[in-house]
Amino acid sequence: MQIETAEVMIATPDGQMPAFLCKPAKTGRQPAILLLMEAFGLTSHIREVTVRIANEGYTVLSPNLYYRERPPNTFGYDEVEPATAMMWRLDFGQPVEADLEAALAYLASSADVDPERIGVTGFCLGGGLTFLTACRFSDRIAAAAPFYGMVLDEWIEAVKEITVPVYLFFGGADPFISRDRVRQIDARFDELGKEYRLKVYPEADHGFFCHERSSYHPAAAKDAWQELISFFQAHL
């Protein structure tokens, strides 16, 4: 499929947020995906995933959520400490929610996007923020698929606000997200009767989807990709 790419700017209450936009070179309104970055920033890997999803027939937007920080705000996968430090400087309250809302509004207002068919996915930091997007903006999206996102206690409470299908992916050997936490998330969705799936890859570590990380797990990554695309095809 022929893909068009562009570097775009999204207006937020705190200034202009850069983003990478990919879309199929075809006419007509298309479904769209908001792809949220890892703690390492808007890396070459995230850009590759943006193109990869666009090749499935989606307009895909990947914003740089570190735009408030002075460069460098993208890190190598061996630069865990500075990446983690920058991640925790994010304000996960109103500022980040405003960023997510602005990115969704950008997609919804695009002439070639069907605003009723917008999904969201993300990895690591972006996985957690995908979860948050489902909690706060179910009225703006049609489906959400978070990958190994750390979930705050208040977000688990906010699951009651989710009204869209959710597919959660976790690694069973993830040192950052305990099995107890995954069970807690699973139980919360189940007790509220939400439409969801949760898949744990027993031998996979945190970051298992990224082929540039030492924790890459090819079998889990392949299966998760197939599951992700099938999920979005069903709901978008």
C-alpha cells in the first residue's frame, strides 16, 4: 500500500505538540489509530509501527508527548534512567489528558478520517495512557488496545467509565507489572461486565513487542500483532 507521511503540529493548551502522521494514499474517510509512544519517546521504532499500522489501511497519528521538554527528548533503549526520569516528569492529570484530547480532536477533524472509527493503542508509557484514554475519552474512540501499560490506582477505579471494547496485552515475566496487578485489572473489568479481552504471554518480558529491545519476544510479538489487527478490524 502506498503511504503518505508528514510531520505535523497539534495545538494544545501548553503549546504546539509535534506528531508523526501516516496515512494510506487513497480517497475517502478512513478509520484512524492514535498510537502512543513508549517512555523512550517518539523513537524510530514507534515511527516504524506507525507506518506498519498505516499499511493495514488506517490513518495513524503518533504524538511526541515530551514536547514540553527541551531536546534531547528521545532516548535509546539502553538509556533507561534518563527516559524514566523524563516519563515521571509528565503530569498525568489535566496536562496529559489535554494532550490526549487534542490528539483525538486532530484526528476527528481530519477530512479523510471517520470520527466514529478512531482507535487507540500504545506501548509501555503509551500502554498506560491508552488505558487512561479509554477511561476518560470513551466518547471519542471506538476501541482501545494497551500493551504492558502501568496502570494507576485511580485509573482502575475509572474503568467504570469505559464504554468501548478493550484488549489488554501483558508479559508474564514483566518485572514492572506484577501478576497480582494484572489479576486486579482483569477482575475489575470482569466485575463491571465490560467488553474486554486480556492476554498474558507467560514467558514475555516488558517491551516484548519491540525488536530493538533486549526483551523482544518474537513469538509473542507476532501473535500480539495479529491479535491487534484483528481487534481493530472487528471494531473499526
